[in-house]
Amino acid sequence: MVVAHDIDRDINSGIDSGDLLADIRRIAESVPDPELVVVTVGDLGIIRDVRRDGASVEIDVTPTYSACPATLAIELAIETAVAEAGHDVRVRRVLAPAWTTDWITPAGRAKLKDAGIAPPQRRGDSQADDDAYFARPQVACPRCDSLDTAELSAFGATACKAQYRCLSCREPFDYFKCL
């Protein structure tokens, strides 16, 4: 049974609203991504805002792309995690501005690489400049860091990844595309 947590009671009893909202943000951001379980939704940067709405909390989430099949699962997992911590919560989907891979945290990029997934390049990197929008990026192997890699398929297990092969260590790997 989930019991609604009264934020107003906490504030009146001396618990700082900012601390409470920061704790709720930490809970929400700790939810694993269902498609890329090596990272959390916090690592991906999709939690946009956490704020009070009367006696409850509202959490804004921006999916990695508007048609992401995991969006509802992510929203429900965030809502469940926060509710299980005793808070009355609503998750709101926010589509603008659109999510970008630049929002992935440094820790998230490191987790992807450690799991054998080449993290996306940041916008503004020489391979991702606007004038080279349709150019194929030079992707480093997440295992040996070689740039001697080749794209095998523009699409991997999920729409946000491409399949590559390292020509140095001969290992296949996924590349999280720059969006």
C-alpha cells in the first residue's frame, strides 16, 4: 500500500523543502533505463524538473525521443519509486525542448563505455558539427579506444544505437548515436 507523503507537513515540521525535493530527485534519477540498464534515467538527463504542486510532487520527464517505446515504462518506474518512498507524485511528459545526447552526464557516458557501448559524441565536436550533420562520425572503440572502426548497421537493438566493429581488436560494439 502506497501512502501519500504530505510535503506541507514536512515543511511545517522543519524539513527544508529544497532538501526534500533534492531527495525526491535522487530517487527519481536512480531509476534504471529499461532499454539501457547500465545507465539510470538520471545518467541520461531526462529528469527535467522536480517541484511541489500543493501536497504532492510533480516530476517533468523528457523522453530520449518522442516515439521511444520505453517512455511509459520509465514514467511508471519513476512514479513507483517515488511513491514507494512515501510521496504523492505525478510524472509529466515534456517534449520541448527535445532531449539531446548532450544531456547525458559524464558518469552516464563512462557507464556506457564500461558496458562496451561507445557513448555519443557531443554537439560541437569536430565529427558532429552542423556542416557535417549527415557525415558518419569517427567512433572510438569502447574496448581499445581505436578509431579504426567501421559501421556495420545504422540501426542496432534500439533506434538510438548503431552497430560498429573495431578493425583493431575485431570486437563488435554498439554506438549510442548523437541526437
